[in-house]
Amino acid sequence: MHTTIKKSVVILTIITLLIILSGSTVLAREYIQTETPDAMAMLADFVAVRPFGIASLVTGSAVFVLSSPFSALGGNIASAWDKLVAEPAKYTFKRPLGYFNN
């Protein structure tokens, strides 16, 4: 009797894992942008997102300058530069217009 229950639990676990694994690839496809953005996405990017990116770049640069002595003492000045200056600059100026996830 116990072996039947154990076999049922093993089979149910395997089926559950297979369903979860197949579902994760379907969910991942939703996040992959394969088509070009439309005009409204480009307009929203240019009017709203890019100015916000510039403001975050300016703010991040000021925070980096103010916190650089502490970052230098902590030995993490490169990671502070990356997070506060380089990533906002890349998101604002290197990303194609209308693509928000790149």
C-alpha cells in the first residue's frame, strides 16, 4: 500500500515539474520583444522616458560625486560608477527609441 502512494507521489512530482518547466518558456516569450515599436511607443519614449533618464543621470552623477569618498574608502567606486552613472547613461542614450527593456 505504501509503495503505491510513493509511486503516485513520484509520478505527480514529475508531472508537476514538467508542467512548470514548459510554462516558464511560454512566460519568457512574453518578455522578448521581436517586433519594432510603434509610433506611440517611440513618442512616449522621447517625450517622457528620455527626459526622466537625463534627470536620473544628473541626479546619479551628483550622488556619485558626493559619495565617492565613501565609495573609495569602501573599495566599491567602480560599482558605484556603474550603478549611478553608466547604467542611466546607457539607458538614456544607447537604447533604441521605443525599446524599453534594453
